[in-house]
Amino acid sequence: MSPRRRDTEGTAAARAGRRAELLATAAEVFASRGYAATTVREVADAAGILGGSLYYHFDSKEAMADEILSTFLDDMWAAYERVLGAGLNARDTLEAIVVESFRSIDRHRPAVVIYQNESKHLATSERFRYLNESRRRFQEMWLNLLERGVREGAFRADLDAGLMYRFIRDTVWVAANWYEPGGRLSADDIAKQYLAMFLEGIQANGSQEPEPGDARTS
């Protein structure tokens, strides 16, 4: 490899690393102060650079928010798709989805807070219309999973699937407001305790925890 090529690749890697640092800073500022209330200058100040220097990496505040949110959602959906493609029964799938949700919070906590607080407003912009599609896809995934669990005899048939979905969604994702990565309990530890609490409520009477890999169908 020529010295010039090594220099070019080193510069590109340094630029990518700096870009990632700036995005992490922007995510923290947007999450704590609110996206609409935050200026580019405030992000630059938090990053310790001049406001104009930020435009070397991003052409707008919207570009930063777009990359923060799309990175979080792409990562979350990749994890979900691995679970959904594993051929698990409904209960095991639900448990794995909840674990992956907490892992997403662990990896992308500021982005989750931004999504919760700002997505409805941002989704009115063409650039962020994908947020509506992700929300629709998320609800559809959960409703299909809960209804399958009822058919398999794992979840109670007398509970409305829509209410179960909202309860689980709100219970899990609100944790982004208090969860601290690296705290006493890991994301997996918290997921397991949440599952122990709410599975007691939706589990069908007489339902036994299935053996691993048991893919019962109706």
C-alpha cells in the first residue's frame, strides 16, 4: 500500500470517527434539551467546536437527527428480524423481542428519547416520513405476535391484543427516560425482570413455559 493511500484511508477513518463523536454529542443534546429547542450552535458548543465547523460534517440540524434516528431504527429492526426469523414459538419470540428492545435502549438511549418525544412532529416532514412507516410496522409486528400467542394457548384470550401491545410498548420503551448504560443492572437483567412481571399478567391459565425451540401452532 502506498504512503498516499495510507494517508487517505487514515484521514477518512479519522473523519468518520469524528463524525460519529459529533452525532453522539448531538443525540445527547437533542435528547436533553429537545430537538426543536436546540440550535446548531448549541450542538457545536457541546462538541467544543465552532458552529461553522459542524457544517463540514453535516449540512443541517435535520441531517444530524435523520442519521441518529435512522441508525437506531435500522439497528433495532435488524435485531427484530433475526428474532422473527428464528422459528420460535410466540412466548419465546416475545421474550426475545423484549430483550432486543432493551439492548436497543442500551445502545441508542438518546435516539430512543428523541424518537419518543419528537417523532410525531418530525414525521410531518418528507425527510422523516419513514418514522410513520416504522411505527406502523412496529404495531403490526406486536399485534401479530400477541394474536399468535393467543392461538397457541400461551396468552390469555380475554385480553385485548391492542391493550396488551400498548402496555408492553409503553412499559418497555419509557425505560429510556431513566436507564443508564453501565448501571447496576444490565439491559438483559432489566428485560428479564420486566418479562417476569408482565408475563404473569398475560399468560393463559394453565399455560406452561414451553420447552426451548417448541414451535407450537394453532
